[in-house]
Amino acid sequence: MTAVAHEPTTPAEGLLDIFLSLDTPEGFRAELIEGQIVVTPPPDGDHEDYINRIMKQVIRRSRTDMDFSGNKGLKLRSGGACPKNHVIPDGTFAPTAARLYRGADPWMPCDGVAMVLEVTSSKPEADREAKRRCYARGAVPLYLLVDRETSMVTLFSEPEKDDYLRLVRRSFGDPLSLPEPFALDLDTADFL
């Protein structure tokens, strides 16, 4: 029996094959965002502190019990001829009752995800623009962006096609209401 090498039939398949075979250095993460491979270095402590503050509030105060995953790979629809986006949010929230993470592949579909969280770091434009479009295409209901450069927190909601129809932006220090299934006011006072 002779083995036959798999040859990608399209450039998008070739790019996806290259991406999935990457061996990134420890602590780095690779994502495939709108047809580009993006490699991000390990985050600084402040980045992780914002995530921790938000995660604790949601877990303790959300009306619906939530599970949290840091750095969970999500497969999301792409635009144009690009392969599926492979994005790793800083945080992913899903209702506990769904047990979404149990048995999930490293790159799982985003069905059932309630909210994704990003904290800007070395590539803030990717979080503000490209990832926002990716999450909207994937119909992720809520996208929470903590923008350290502008000292603002933004909640994007009502995904439609390539973007979110609604956004609510607050300065650090002002509360931000998270709708159902969370139904809580996110306290950002300690973001200052």
C-alpha cells in the first residue's frame, strides 16, 4: 500500500495546513485571523489582572452560572476566500449547564459561547477591528473589549454579518451593564 501525500486544493487550505502545523515557542500563541497568521508573545501582568478581575466578577455575580476558559481556541466563519478563522480569546464564557468545554477539541466551534473577552496588548488593532469582525461572523452574542490604551471598556452586542450592530463604551471607573444571561453591572473601578 502506498501513502499519498495530501496536497491542498486551494491557497486557503494550504494556509490552514501551515497554520495547524505551527510549533510556537512556549507561552506564545498563534491565531489565524482573516487570512493572516498572528503570533502573540506572552502577556504582561496587567493584562492578566484585567482578565482575572472580570472573570471573578462574572463567576461570582452572574445571574446564570458561567464557566470560564482562558485561551480556548475557537473556529469561526471567515469572510471571502480565507480559511476559517482560528482565534484564541483572552477569555471565553459559557453557561455551566452547557458543559461546553468538556470533551471539546483544541479548536472548537463557538456555538453556545455567551461572551468572549479581549484585553488589548501588543497588537491592539487586531482586538479592536479584526477580532471583532471574526466574533461577529461567528455570531458570538457578546464581545467585551478592555482597551488599555484608551482606558475604555466596550461591550459589542447584536452580531450581524461582519460586525456588531450595538456597542456600549465606558471609561475605566464607570460600571458597564452586561445583559442576560449575565445580568450584572461590571465594576471597572479597580481598572484605574
